[in-house]
Amino acid sequence: MAKSKQRQQPAPSSPEAPQLPIGIQLGYDPKGPSEPVDIASSKDGWSEFTLSDGTILRAKAVVLDVKKMLGQYTPDGDPVYEMQMTLVSQSRVPEHLKKKG
């Protein structure tokens, strides 16, 4: 029996949010004016995931740079911030899953 395919509806677009080439719509204009904002303090925390095979995966986002988008606000009136981030990950794998030799 063949599976029926569902057609995806395009996301509605608003005139103030630019359309990216792959069809993802942002809620702000990334090419608009911005100003750097210094990070005054941070609180690092790991998210930890235990898999059914006993492996523990840990991940955390590290913010590298923050910019405030000038004149741009969320629907709630909060200013829009653009962040440059990287993901740091670790794994703790049980000995019996590791390759021998």
C-alpha cells in the first residue's frame, strides 16, 4: 500500500521580515542596523542526556557575540538581539561500547 504524501503549505510572510532563499522566514531584518552589547556576566550550564545504551551526552551553547538590532522589536515589545553562538558537546561512553584495539 502506498503512503499518501501531504503537501506542505508555505509559511505566511510579513512585509517587514525578509525571506531567506531556502524559505525560512526570520522575525527580524538581519541586515538592519545593530550595535554590539557587552556580556556583563554569564552562567554556564550543561544539558545532559542519558541514552538507553548507557551513553551520556552533554551539550551547552557558548555565546561568542551579542548585537542589539536597532529599531527592531518582538511582538511583545522586547528589543531583538542577534547572538553568535557555538555548541560544545561531550560524550561519556560505557567501556563495552568502545572499539577495541
